[in-house]
Amino acid sequence: MKDLMLHSRFLLCAYADKYCEVTEYRCIKQARGGAYAGIEYIELSQQKPGHAKFGASAKVNKVEGERLQCNVLFVDKEANKVMVADESFDQIEVPLNLLAGAEEFLEPGTPIGVLKWEDDIVKIHLPANILSKLKKK
């Protein structure tokens, strides 16, 4: 099985008790004012875009979690979760809101990539065939 996450480059951060994927980053200094950083991001749990400004002394946590290759075991829509097994067959619960509608295309045995940081599931990487089905939908 190919590594689903090795070839994608992304920056994830923890900001205001949510996990965000940074889509654009700018350093801004206007005239005599203080410098600040502006970011555009996608909130991963809601799949909503947003933006934020940080002063020069602000601290934002960069998320560099554990990358796992997993296989789907089953989808439980009533409990709002997908059960997956990692390479050592440990079961992991993935919240449905991270899948953004892809749960209807997942079948047992489908390989997905899971990014964990601390004890939280931060991001899911889906195979190309499921992503193409989502775009057609």
C-alpha cells in the first residue's frame, strides 16, 4: 500500500481550540505600525474557511502528529463515527465530520490515512478514487 500522506504538503495548526489547515500565510508590516502575520485557513472539523491575524509575539501551535495508514472496518452513522484499524490492528474511532460526506463511499478494507496529534484525530486523507467520487457528487 502506498503512503497516502507522504506526497502532500500542508501546514496544520491548533488555533482557538480547533485544528486548521493553513492555505495562505502573509507577513504584513504597514508604515510605522507593528508587524503581524495573517493566515487564511480551513477549519478541519467544520470544513469552513476562515482568517486570523497574529501579532509578532503571538504563538500558534504547529501540529506535527503521528501519521497512520489505516483500513476502514465499518461506518456507524447513528454513532457518527467510522471505525478503522491501523497497521498493528488497533481500532481507532474517526468522527464522521472529518470525512466531509465521503462516508457513503467507504467500504470495509478501504485504505485511508489518519493524522493524530496527542489523542485527537486531526485530519483524514482519502484515496484518489473516493476523492473523484466526491467531486462528481
